[in-house]
Amino acid sequence: MLAYLGAMERLESCNSIWLLDEALMQFCRIPRGSDPANAVSATWRRYYAFSDDPDTGAFRVALDQTRTRWLSSCRHRDPCPRCAGEVTAEVVIPPPAAVTAGGPQA
Ligand SMILES: [Zn+2]
């Protein structure tokens, strides 16, 4: 199974791992951080073309034969200008100023 997955194109965007089976022209997306072995239970979709821009990290797949509908994404990088590597981190929002006003301040 792993050897089979290893034959696929694997792309990591900020949110997902994309697996492209270039032999069957099918792709699926699984959440980043999950085991690629789970891809067997993922939803695989047919694609008709794959376009990759190594300069920007953008890539996309055509969802129909006439290539009018595309699904696009960008590669996650390290360090990543898009998510800064904080995809899985919780966002901490400071309390409103009214709550801290008059309170102990550093
Ligand atoms: Zn990213």
C-alpha cells in the first residue's frame, strides 16, 4: 500500500495533503497531519489536467475535460508566507480593551 502511495504525486498545501494518481488521473485531499494511508477512504475525484508553477508554489487540477473548471491551491512552504506554520495552532484573540482598561497592566 505504501509503495503504491509512494508512486503518486504528493503535494502539501497549507490545509491539505493532495495525492495525485497520475496513472488513473484521480486525486484526493486529506487533512494535513493525517496518515496518507487514510487516503484509501478519502473521496477520489477524476481530474483532466494538472498544472504546476514551481516559482509561486501554486498548482491546480482541471475538473472537466474542457478545462473550464479548476481546483487550485498553493504549496505549503517552510517557512510558509501564507500560514506561517500556524495552521493547527489556536488563534488567541486578546480581550476587548474595555475589559482590560483599569486592570493590572504590565
Ligand atoms: Zn502554509
